[in-house]
Amino acid sequence: LGKNLVFVPECHSTNTLALQLCQNSGPAEGTLVITPNQTAGRGQRGNGWEAEPGKNFTFSLILKPATLALKDQFYLNIFTSLALRDYLAAKGCTAVRVKWPNDIYVGSKKICGILVESQISGNKFSHVVVGIGLNVNQQKFGTETATSLSILTGMQFDLQAELESLLKFLEARYLQLREGKMALLMEDYLKVLYGLNTPLSFEVEGVLAEGMIVGVDESGRLRVLMEGRERVFGVKEVGYGVV
Ligand code: BTN
């Protein structure tokens, strides 16, 4: 991954740029679209993603997972989350947790957001864009709930060296996906999933309800035990906080 590099000094969103590149013939699998200055980063649920220029990672990987069945789409979120977890653990961050579907937290603060967007043609993925925003050297955030590697470790990081390292972790987990090791990926994902088998407060259609996450179903929906019965939720259908 990352052997082909599209570097732009500035852009609105590397995901948008990567999706545009895929329209024209399509770059090679593993192409990395990266900028030090993303001015209109996009997040999940229509949110934005802000990052101070030159201090963090904002990039998108273009993948062509030819053998991945459409029903296994959520494994794209899983492999990416696990690679970020592996990388952060290697940097000495303990207590890395994944808030479903794929927000990466250290303790109760978010360090990384992931936005997976795919284009399907027929019954196959024609290409997938995996966007990663990882806070590395940024010290101050507009929100209390964000953090960075440098805040956590007290160190400054060389982004070039870190990129190489992070790409290796992404590649290792992507290979597991390519090799069809879905059970292993799911098992590892559940091990780091925030709130699994723990009582939590959820917001469902504006109403608060107590429940407990019991897993993630085939298509990536969250399985929650509420008042004695299991319910499943899509990304926009349920909210909960990380404490
Ligand atoms: C989220 O937390 O909601 C996901 C944030 C994803 C941000 C990354 S930064 C690189 C890539 N380009 C984008 O526009 N978004 C993703």
C-alpha cells in the first residue's frame, strides 16, 4: 500500500479527490492520496473533520478488494480500525478502543476517524476509498474530546516515518481481509470494541434507553440488548457516548 502516491499541498477532502480519481480509469490498488492541508474534511453522518495543517494525517487509500463479497463490506471498517489500533499499540498507547463503527479512541478521547466509501459495479466492489484522519502532532483542539499522539506521549513525530509504519500495519490487516480471514478479523474487532457486554445509555429516536452491546451483525449493524430483547441499529439509528 502507498507505493503509488498522489500528494497535493492542499485539497478539500482526500476522500473526494480519491473518488474523483477513480472515475477516470482508476488508479492502481493501494494508491495513497494525501495532503498536509485538508480544508473541508468529511466525516461520518455528514460531520466534518478538522485538522491543523501540517501536523496530522489526512489521507485516503484506494483499494480494489476483488474477492470481497458485497455482504462483507463492514470488514473494510474492521480491518482499518484494527490496523489503527495495532499502530497505536505499537506507539505505546494502551487502552485503545474502537467505538462502533470505526472511531478510534484512547481512553475517552478520540484520536482517529475513518470514512470508508465504496463504489459498486454489478455485484462487486469496483473500488473502495478508505479515508483516515489521525491526530499526530496537533496540541490544541476545539473540542474536549479529541486527542493526538503527541498529547498522549509528550513527543513530536516525524510524519514521513510514521506514515511508512502506519501503512505497514494497514497492509498487514488488509492482507487478512484479502485472504478471507473474516472470523479472525471479527474476533479481534470485538476484543477492542468499546462497550461490549457493558451496560450503556443509548439514544434511539431521541429517547434514552439502557442497553448492552452484544456484537455486530453480518452487515455491520450494532446488536444491542434492550429490555430483554436484541435490537440492531444502523449508523444513523443509535447514539452513545464514550466515558
Ligand atoms: C469521522 O470521524 O467521522 C470520520 C473522519 C474521517 C476523516 C478523514 S481525513 C482523510 C479523509 N478525507 C476526508 O474528507 N475524510 C477522511
